[in-house]
Amino acid sequence: MHLLLIRHAQSENNAAAAQSVEAYQQGRKPDPELTELGRRQAQALGKWIGSVSPRPTKLYSSPMMRTIQTAAPIAEAFDLPITINDLIFERPGPVQVVDGTETGHPGSPRSALSAITDRAVFPDSITEEGWRKARIETVSEAAERAGCIAQWIRRAHKDDECIAIIAHGAIGSMVLLHLIAPQFAANLRNHAIGSEPQWVGLQNTSTSMIELHPNGYEIHWINRVDHLIEAGMVHGAIAVSTGDPGTR
């Protein structure tokens, strides 16, 4: 089977992190939306991605505003529904800052998420009260969840399928490591956020295509941003950290 993994476009938190650590910590939102640049990135991706081969026949998204907003033009390009999977959220889950202290957040209500696009299909676990217990996920829990996502990708899909997943930079990297370098992924639970010795850099709206075989895999591409080059948003090759302060 083929996996097309896509990172969401630039979010409000991404933009704040690009300014400074202080701006990110002070302005962090539990479930940020896309910036104006992020919306243009998503539109550019939607315009380009229809030519991808093999063509995905299933499209999944995390239950966060930025991924569903990124998924909307992709769904139009593929003429597919967006199946929301509440296992694929960004680590350590939605986080809010209250009186200078980070605490868990339950996530956006179903009505706010469903207002983004009528192509989104939600599980019953996503309600008006959110979709997650308001707690911060630990490093070990995030590593275990990434392994569960990797297992679900392999076990829930047929060998001849191509699926697309709109996810996040950190959990996306961790899932890729579980799929292509499990010897490194097993060690993720032992490293604090930002200190992992192995990582897969994923830029906003980058695409990665992995072909998974029963006993192996073939990497076709990772962190590809042709659509941003064509749209004049990126010039040349860029090798800079893709991490946000405190989250990577």
C-alpha cells in the first residue's frame, strides 16, 4: 500500500514560533487556525496534488482546526470525504496557557470543526465538549500513540490501497520513524521533546510518499514542497529546523 503523509499549512502557533520563543509561549492557542500564508499554502497544495500518483482513495485528518482547513482543498482535488481520526492529533494534545501555566484542553467543539467543510466525517467521540480529556500527553504516551497509528496504517488498509493523511510535524515524524526505522522509534519515549537524536523534518504542507510492503517499504519522497516552489512561496532548497519551541 501507499501512504501519502501531509503536514498541515502554517498555523497561528507556527507563525508565533517563527517570531520568538516568547511570542510562542505567550500567544499559544490550544487549537490554532491557519494564517493567511497557511491558507495560501493549502490552496497551492490543493492545486498541485491532483496529479499525484497513485491517487489516494481515502483521506484522513486529525481533529484539529489547522489539519481540517488544510484538508479541505485536498478533498476537493481528490473528490473525497475527509475521515476525521482522533488518534492522529499533534503531541502533546491541545494545550492552553492559564495564568502562565500550560494545561490540557479538550479540543474544539464539533460544530466549529464541521463548519470548516461539509466533506468532514466525524466519529461519535468528537462532541460539542471537544474530543479529548483535558490533559497533557506525556512523551512516552506520544511515542506509544505514534506506534499505534503506524500499526493502524498497515493493518486497516489493503496492499493495493493509497491513503492520504493530513497530520502534524511531530506526530508525523514519529509515525514515519515507526514505519521506516523502528529501531530508532522504540527509543523516542526516552527523550524529552526537542532532544530526540533522530528526526524527520516536515515543513508546512510538505508531502511524503511511502510504499509499504508486508515485510518492508520503499521511500518515494519525503518533505516535498513542489507546490510552494511553483506558487513562488519557496525558492531553492531550505534546511532549517522544522520544530516549534517546546514541541519540535
